[in-house]
Amino acid sequence: MMICPQASNDKNYETLCSKAKTFKNLTFYSHIDYHQIMPYYQQAKIYINTSDSEGFPNTFVQAGAAGTAILSFAVNPDDFLTRYNCGLCCRGDMDKLKAGLAFLLDGQRYIEIGKNGRKYVEENHDISTIVEQYKAVFMRLAEQKRRTR
């Protein structure tokens, strides 16, 4: 399965769509709504990010929440994939991308790496954890303001 919306100024998108349709074992989606995407991550063994530059993609958090290993062509913000063992980054090298996919599939390594991604998301992106962090900041600010009166 491939989910690939058109990027701005993407001159090769129509060619990609046409070529994707020639593969019998590939279902191509040009768009899936945000609120409907999680089942796609959950059924995937590996999420492959083909971007050559990005900040910290929301798709990494979504893949991690689903327990899906990440294979990134070039994006590894703050070396998060390697530091938390959530996936692999191929540094823009197509041969490394192919080797990385084979590595993750061999012996089902993607399962353990996906679990690491889930743990990372639970520890760093869980809403209840984030709310508590915001509360602590607001309490400190209120206390500082009270002291300066």
C-alpha cells in the first residue's frame, strides 16, 4: 500500500500515480483523511518516509503510536530514529533504503523496532503527559507572578 498526496510543485506526481497503478500488489491512495489514517499505520509492517527534507513529521508520531517501524530515506530529526531505535535513516541513499527494508524484514526486526517507536510516543507525545507538563509550567509562572506582587 502506498499513500502519497501530491507535494507542491511536484512535476513527477502524475508519472508516479501511473507507474503505481502498474503494480498488481500495490494499492495507491492519493489521500487519506487524518482521522481515518491510523488503521493504515496499524496494518503496515514498516512506514517508509521518502522525503528528502522535513522537520519532525507528524507521520513519525503516527507510525510510532501504531507500533510501526520507520524507514526514512533522508529525514532523522535530532537523530531520533537511531537514538530511540525507532527505525532507520538512509541519509538519502537509495541503496541504503533497499538494504534497510531488507534488514527490517529479516527475522521480523520491524516488530521490536515498532515497539520502540510506540514506547517513544507514549513517553514523549502522550496527551496526558503533555498536559501535566503544561500544568507544571503554568503553575510555575503563576507562582512567579504571585511572588513579584
